[in-house]
Amino acid sequence: MLGCSPDTVEDLAAFKAKYDLPFTFLSDSDHQIAEAYGVWVLRERDGRQFMGISRSTLILDSSGTIARAFRRVTPAGHAKELLAALE
């Protein structure tokens, strides 16, 4: 499993350590991966529009094609849903 984020390598290492996560994170600082998978989108908060990540979980097959997509995920309950999909 891999995680991917536009955060820096250092920030991702700290996040991984803080939550003791068992997978590798990729830094996508230029958001090319996010754009390729359609998760770099126009967002809005407090009436302000900006480009950012639409929090998503994508299960990819061996060729990199999306086999299953969970869009606009929230942390609560998502882990159980994801684990069920991976079985």
C-alpha cells in the first residue's frame, strides 16, 4: 500500500511516525499524480476558492488503473469500508 499527498517528504515522515502507519507515503508536491487520478480539484472554504486535494482512496490494479474509488472520504468509518473492499 502507498499513500500519496502534496505534503513534503518531511511532513509525510512525521505523519507516518505520529500515527505509526505501516505503509509508504509518496510526496506529490507538484500534484501530477493527483491531477492524473482526478483528485486535484477546485475547492471552496469560507467563500474562498482554491485548488486542492479531494480526499480520496483509490484502489489501483497492477497496471495503475483505478479498480475502486472512494471519493470525498472522511476518516470516521472509512478504514472498515476500505478493509472490506480489499478482502
